Amino acid sequence: MTALLERIFLLKENNTNVKTEIFAGITTFMTMAYIIFVNPSIISATGMPIEAVMIATAISAAFGTLCMAFFANYPFALAPGMGINAYFTYTVVLKMGLSWQQALGTVFVSGIIFLILSVTKVRETIINSMPKNLKLAISAGMGLFIALLGMESAGIVVNSQAILVDLGDLTAPTTLLALFGIIITIVLMARDIKGAILIGIMATTLIGIPFGIVELPEAIIKAPTFASWEPIFFKADIMGVLNLGLLPVIFSFLFVDIFDTAGTLIGVSQQAGFLDKDGNLPKVNRALLADSVGTMAGALMGTPTVTTYVESATGVAQGGRTGLTGVTAAFCFLLSIFFTPLVAIVPAAATAPALIIVGSLMMKNAIYIDWDKVTEAIPAFITLIAIPFTYSITNGISLGFIIYPIVKYLHGEGKDVHWIITLFGFLFILKYIYM
């Protein structure tokens, strides 16, 4: 079996082994498992049955992740995107009045466009045209972003109407548990213990049991049935979308997926050391193809846009370097359908430390930005801080694309700007004016 896995995933060539990849895959799944429950809670507001959406979420995540594993041999996991699922529910269905079937149809059509752009290498060209310093900034900005997500879910930072964010109650039981998780994970990493992040998640969960933070499930196994999934399976109204001509909605799904995926691929690849000397990602077209196919399949299964997840960085931090990490994560997603009571007991306080620590690891990319050159450093810095401050990878990229070409042209360095960056900078300006 090991020899077969070696041939398929080129483990030695990528300086990894089966044990490391499995640990990495489980870690990635543990930090992403929340999507199995969060996505249905959002999407069910459209009238879609929550249990059906839960099944669709897990299966579409597994399918998309397997596509990434076998198409590109990268350790990136995919799942229905956060943010885009809220747009799907509250804007497209509840505000615009589309049925959820029509909304799924728009996602499917956007997936077809993703696929065309991927096959024709348009998306690859967009990603490779990004300046190196912006790519480094995206990676570091994503580090701050996922650290912020972790701090928020741990209760370390909270919303504040007066100053936007404030320090949470550090004496709250869940926050104390998260702080314990951070400390124990740091100690494990300092001792160079393999699987430190995963062990930290599991240890934090177990510690929460006697303190009443983690409730033991009434059952461990809950077998799903196809009858539970059938109400949304292959119910996307594709022809209805074509008749309605909902180009703005399709464009919105397309727009967000292109740049969220681009940002995630660049950020996590920078951390993993996948980018070449020019800052480009080898096999990026295959990775984008997996993302496109995952979106189309997800729409048919009954869930919005499937995209690459920034939480993949936790698996990369554990040493994951090949598609075997993704296969492991995908297997866990499939198993979760049968073990939803067990998966559900892992609290946010246990996964938050992993996000915070991985965020700190991704920040190291900021030191490679050319800080001595103002026309490179300031656009990169704005990109970096805009990602966590606006709670959006796409917004950070947008501001970088707008500011970078403007300052370059005004300073007489227009020859350094790829025409695609200029074009998208202009499109982003129009987006903020009219959308």
C-alpha cells in the first residue's frame, strides 16, 4: 500500500511520508469540520432541509478535495465557501426572491464559466500576473485573517460598537480553554512533536469535557439515508437561470470564487514552499480546474460555491505536501456523515488555537516583501491589512490591484505592471462604484 501511495502522490519527491500526510489531513479536517454544521445553518434559511444540506456539504467537500488531490497533487481542501453561502441565502434568495433551485442554478452556471476560464488558462494568467510583493502580502494577510478568525471564535476578541473590536472576557470558560489549547500546542511544537496541532485540538477537546464545556454525544453513530438528501439532490434549476438572464448574480459568484481561490492558493502555497523563483504556482491550472469542477458538482449536490479553504494551511503546517493530505481530509468528511454527533463535540475553543498558531506561521512571509521600495511596499501593506480588517480576501486583493498600478504609472514604472493587473484594477474600481 505504501508503495502504491508513493507512486500516486510522489511522497519522497515531496519530502514527506504516509504518516505525516495522514496527520496533516486529519488536522485540516478538524479545523474545517465546522463547515458541516455552519453551512446548513445558513443555507436552511432558504427553505432547504438542514439535514439534506449537511449531507451535501460533507459530500461536496470530499468530492472537491479529492479533485484537488488527484488533479494537482496538492494538500488543499475544498468545501462550500463561507461568505458566499450568506450571499446565496440572504441576497440571492431572500432579498432578490429567487428560489433556492434557481440560486443553485446560478452557482452551476458560474462553475461552467470557472471551468472555461481554467481550461483556457485565463485564471492561471491572472494569478501568475500578480506582482511578487502582492503575493507575499496576500499570504501574510491571510495569516492575520485566520488568526483573527481564531481569536474571535475563542472569545479573545469581541465586537465593539465603540472601537470595532475589543478584548473579550479572558475568564470565560471557553476562552480559558482556548488559551490552554494555544499554550499546549506551542509547547508541543517547540518540542518538535509530530502532529502537534492535531494533538493540541484533541487535548483541548478532552480537557473541556470535565469542565462542562464539551458535552458528550448521546450517540456516536448516526447513519444518514438518501431519503434525507433527495429533496435537494440534482434540484438545481439550470434552465430557469438561463431564461432569467441573471448575469449579475452569476458574475458575483464568479468574481468571489476567482479571487478568494487565487488568494488562498497563493497564500498557502507560499507557506508550503510550492511557488517557484518567480513567485508562480506550478500546476495552478490543475488546482483551478479542481475548484471549478467542485463548484459544479456542489451545485448539483445542493450547496453553493465550493472553494479552496484557507484552513488548508493547518495541514501544511503539519507537514502536508501532497494530495494524500487531501485524500485523508476527504475521507474524514465522508466519515463525518456517519459520525456527526462525534464531530459536533469538537468546540470552536479547540480549533481556534490551531488557526491562531498557523496565522503566526504565515506571517513570516511579510519579511520577504521589498519594504525599501515605497511603490512596492505600500500597496503590499494595504493588501496585507485589508484582508483581516475587511474580513475578506477578495477586498484585500481588490485594493492591492487598484493602488499598485496607479502608483506605478504615476511614478513612471508602468512597464513593471502587467496589463491584466491594470484591467482588473479598473474593474475593481467599477465594482466599488456600482455594486
